[in-house]
Amino acid sequence: MTTSKVHPEEAPGQKPPKEKHPFIIYVLTMCATIGGFLFGYNLAIINGANLLIKEEFGLDDTTIEHIVSSTQAGAALFSLLSGVIADTIGRKVSIMIAGLVFTIGAILMGFANGSMMLLIGRVIVGAAIGVVSSVVPVYVSECAPNSIRGRLITLNQLFITLGIFISSILAGAFQHIDNGWRYMLGLAAIPGAIQFVCFFMLPESPRWQVMRNQIPKAKATLMYIRAKEDVNEELDELTTGLDKERSIKGWKIWKGIFTTSHIRYTLLIGCMLQFFQQFCGINTVIFYSANILKSAGFNVKLAIWLSVIPFTVNFLATFLGLWAVEVLGRTKVLIASYAAIAVALWVLVVAFIPTYLTPAPTSMKFEMNLTGPCIDYTNCWDCTRDSDCAFCGVKTGHLQTRDASCLPRSSGKDKELFSSIGRCSKIPGTEDYMGGDLLIYSYGYCPSQYASLAVVGLILFVLCFAPGAGPMPWTINAEIYPMWCRSVANSLATVSNWVSNFLISNFFLTVTKLITTWGTFLVFSVICLISAAFTWAFVPETKNRSLEEIELLFMSEKAREAVLASRPKPRSSMDQNQVPTITTSQVGDGEGRLATDKSKSYEGTSEEVTGDTEEEEEEGEEAGDEAGKEEGADEGADEGETEPAPAVPQENESGGGDAD
């Protein structure tokens, strides 16, 4: 059975007036999500820069993996601390400090004189990313009105993809400039400084102000961001249970999270959502798309430019998520997204299999009087796996060859372009091959006529990821925790994201060498299908519910009934109309299964629910039973004193969605 809210001023059969939101809430969100832009930019810019840095300092794959993944290591550590930081100094100040740290880290990377300085700079920006990835969604969710909360949180993901898109453009533009990678990494200082300055003019989260007992400031903030004088009802929702909120501080929050059964269950779901987001393979695309395209058969410069295509699609497809999050709901979009990503990964598998299973043959007979280990390789795959060798053949079509051989590569920057001896060596003073213009040379990859299919696969991947698996784990995690533990619990879920991110980015190149690129993508596709099944089974829909309501969705039925029974009943018809109604058909039973008793409905106010331990929950259930008995005994007296409030109108099971 579903229910709907009724607006007192609304005539039967008419839709409620469309709610208008003040401009300041959008300004606030845009300034906050600059952190999302920096998040995406600093993670993705290394995709274009790492190939140039590798040549500049002569680094091996292991060092490059460490430079790439050092940001994730910093993000993992500081996302763990971000909850305590945000609760202590506030959401606003936390984001301001992160903007300053972004600026310092970017400047350090821009002036790096070696791999160690780059590593330190990447760790510093990682620390800032860890803070904004956790605090920005919480800040936006606590300031946003319920009706557009999901859309505004998803806007953070849009800015992440915008940062990724801009990074790909700049990587392509600066690759032809001397020290171009320095500009790529250093330019991130500008938006970091802008965010730091902008936040001087923005308010703190009203929910954080309530937690700090700054009630007058919270009221002033609500009046400012809602652009209206009467905010007493919303302020009452925030201040309900304030005494208990204040009593849960410091390590009591951590203890409460792990000793309260439904919070522990909620956190497990939040962590798994973040884990699955990373292990679907997204950051192999973000960090290594140029490497992937190079492995598919494109040269380095073309691979960097081709990375712009999937990043552009990633940005544009996120707009679809802004629409879908409030119209279709979180879980439906997430399930469809994971299923579609699995299909895209299979396309990538098909693109890479021919390169591994039928590599182009090589023979020493096409090189006169040459000897050495490279000459002895009999196919392109074995040849290009040796970092000292390169493939050389005669073009017969687009990325197709004949009469091929394996030659020792040149040294320095020329290793990507020429062999040191033989037909594909460089004619002194020119950019031409000794053997003529019909030759094709490849270092670190095999030319393949199926290379374009890899581009298609990457495009499909981000097209399916951007509206669903990209924003929804962040959106859901920003909504599902009660106020007393929201920052800390969200930071713990964010840690699972960054630890997973670190593992993927640090070992991707190594794993592709062990089980091949197509084998790696095949593993990711299986994980995507598991992710879709997990979401369907365990994640309830949070669309159109207040933050204070959502906690009830994760409680067991008995605990939920006890909490609702302990809440004060509305005293007027208007109060009754404003009470959100939750049915057991709309919630889980606290163990991931849908409740089956659809005959009951529960009415409760939007007051904050604080965390009770398992023992307190059992006591609450007993108290709820006693409260029910007392209500039955006093019912006649209450009816004589006040006019009974009308019941909330309910739709039948085949009816539409909420009236508002």
C-alpha cells in the first residue's frame, strides 16, 4: 500500500503548486561542488600526464603505478578522518581548508623536479580529495530541500565528470608543449583558490549548527537558504532529540555506529555500494584510458587525444543522472547502470581478444644481418611484452601489417617512435624510417584492426556509468545515516571507496600483464552483475523521503514500531496532514528482505532518530508496547478533549506516486 501527502491548500484532483527554490541554494551547491571538479580533475589528469612523466624521468611501470595511486592513498586516509574533522570544525571550514590544500598540492606538482616530489604532491591533493569526497555530499544534503536533494547531490558528480573532461582537453593540448605535464598538474591551483575565497560568503550547514547548539544561527541560516521567514517547522525537526544528539560525541559516535544494529547494517550497505562502484572498473578508464587505447593499437599521442571522447560522453551522460535520480529513483537507475556496464565491458573484451589470441607473426628474415634477443621473437605479443623491443612491419591497411619483425627499441623519447637498428630506425636528421614510409612501428602494443572497438567499448562504459553507478553511491550514502553519525559513517563508507580505488589503480597494469587486459575486463563484468543483484536485494529506495525519515527504512519492523510509538501524536488536522506515512511494503526488515505485511502503516513525524544500542532498542520495543496499552486506556478521554484529526488519505496499490 502506498500513501501520499496532502497539502491543505490543495483542491481535490489538482496538483500541488510547484515548489520554487531560492537562487542561493544553487549558488551554495555550485561553490561546494568545485571540490567535486578538483576531485575529478586531479584524479584524471594523471591519465594524460603519466605517459609524458614516464618519458621525462625515465620511470618504470611500478613507479608510475605508485604516482597514480598515491592520491588514492592520501584520499583513503583523510576520508577516514574527514567525519571527525567536519563534526569538529564544521562542514564549511572543512571544505575551505580542502580548497587551500588543493592549491598547495597543485603548485608543488607543477614545480616537481623528480618522482619523489610528484609523489608528495599527489598525496597532498589526495588528502584534499578525501575530505571533499566525504564532506561535500553531506554539506549539500544538509542544506538542500527534500524535493531536490538528490538532484543537488548528483550535481557534485556532474562536476567530477566536468573535471575529468577538462583534464582530457588540457592533456591533449599540452602534450605538444615542452614540460606540458607541469601545466596539466599545476593549473588545478586556480579552482582550489576560487573555492577557498567563495566559501567566505557562504553559510554553515544548519544541521551542524543545531548539533553545536547554535540554534539562533541555524534559524538564520535556514531563513537565508530557504528565502522565507517561517522556518520553525523545519527547525523543530532538526532540534528534536537535540539533548541526545549532544550526548553522542567523539568516540561515542564510533561506538554507537558499531553497537547499533540498524546503523551497522546501514553502514555495511553504504560501504558495499562504494566498493562495487570502484570494482566495476571505472578508474581503469579514468586513470589508464590512454594506456588501454595504446594497448588496443593506437600510438601514444593519438591515444591521449582519443581519451577525450569517453571523458566527454562521461560528462554529458551525467546530465541524464540529474533527471533520473528524482524521476526514476536511486535503486532502479543503479541496477540498470551496473547491468549495462557489464555489456560495455564485454565489448572491450571482444576488442582485445584478437590481439592476444592471434598476434601478428614476426620473422628475422626481413632484417638483414641482425642479431639479438628481440630478433628471436616470433609474434607481436611476445615482442611488445619485452620493454626493450618493438614491433616493425609493412602497412597493408588500417593498423594491419605484413612482413613484420621484432627490433630493439631506441632510447629516450625516441623509443616510442623508432627502433635502434633495422628498417624502423631513424634516418639521421629526419623523422623518417630507414625502410620507407610504408612501415608501421609500435612500442608496448600491437597494431590491431579492432582498435576502434576499444573506443566504442570505453564510450559505452562511461555512458552507462555516468547516470547511475557514478552518482548514486554518493547520493545514497549522503542520505541514509542519521544526523548524530552522518559525517563519521559517510566518511567510513568513503574510505571503502578510496581503498578500493587505491587497489585498482595500483595494480591494474600489473594485473593486465598477469591475466591480460581482456581477462581483467571480464572479471570486472562479473562484479558488475553481482553489484546489480546486491542493489536489488538490499538497497531500499530513498527518493522523496526526508533525511529524518530514511533511518526507519533500515530498522527491523519491531524497532521501527517502537520508535514510531514513542513519538508524539499530531494534535491538529494540519499536523496530521503533514505527517509522513511509511508502510511495511516500502521498507526492509533490517536484514535486506522486504517486509511482507502490507496491511499496516506507520505514521511518524520527521524528527531526528538518534542511535540506540541493541540493548536500548530492545528496551524501546518494550516501552512501545507499554505506550500502546496506555494510549488505548486514555483514548476515550482524549476524544472528549480534542477534535479527532482526519486520517491521511491513502492511494490504492495500483495508484500513482506521491501527489507532490
